[in-house]
Amino acid sequence: MVAGAKNFKTTLSRLRKSFSGARTVNPVVTLGEAIRLDFNLFRLDSSQFKYHAASGIKMLARGEISAARKYLETAQDIYISEFLPEEPFDAFISTERAELERLYASVLSSLEKVYHLEGNRDAVEAISLLKPTTPVSAS
């Protein structure tokens, strides 16, 4: 029980530090023993990425090319780097990171198909440069 409380306090401290900085509002709210996150103060990019990626892939499968492109391009714009690289050894985060990387690879492949179907050669070529050259690991 003591170790769990210590781990929780360490995790909470790291969470607070991750939101620290100039002009940053900390969404970690404490009131006595109660701790909560104020979801009005931030958004979860990974959730938005998953939503747009899945929606775009579904639209492409349905043949709704224009809608698919919009969702997929939004997903591509959201995915700016690997998920929480500062936590390389956390098993939960590593699993989520690998899932997001696989989904990003699917977004790029789907976008390549969309651009091909639209006859946009320049976009097909550009998107092929973004695709990972090594296979994404399966965890």
C-alpha cells in the first residue's frame, strides 16, 4: 500500500511537470485528498488522431473518397511525433505508441490510395516519402 501511494505521488508529480511552463495552465486539480483532471483545459491528440484515422479508413472502404481524404489529412496533421517518447520503458505507453505508429502507417497507405484514385501523382509521390522505410513493430 505504501509503495502504491509513493508510485502514485511520483506519477502525479511527473504529470504536473509535463504541464508546467510559461503560459501553461495545469489541468491537474487537487482539492484536499481529491485529484482530478480538468478536461476543459486540454484535448487528447491521440484520441482525436484515432477518431480521424478510423473515420477516414472507413470512408475509403465505403468509396467516399472526398470525405476519406478530409479525415485522413486531419489525422496526418495531428500525428506530429511518436507518442510520449520521454517514457521509453513504460509497457502501457509503449503498447499505445506501437498502436499509434501502426495506425499512422495505415493513414499514410490510405492517403496514398486516395491520392491515386484522385489522380494526384504529386501527392502520391509526396506521401510515399513519408511512409516508414522499416516495418512498424508489432507489440
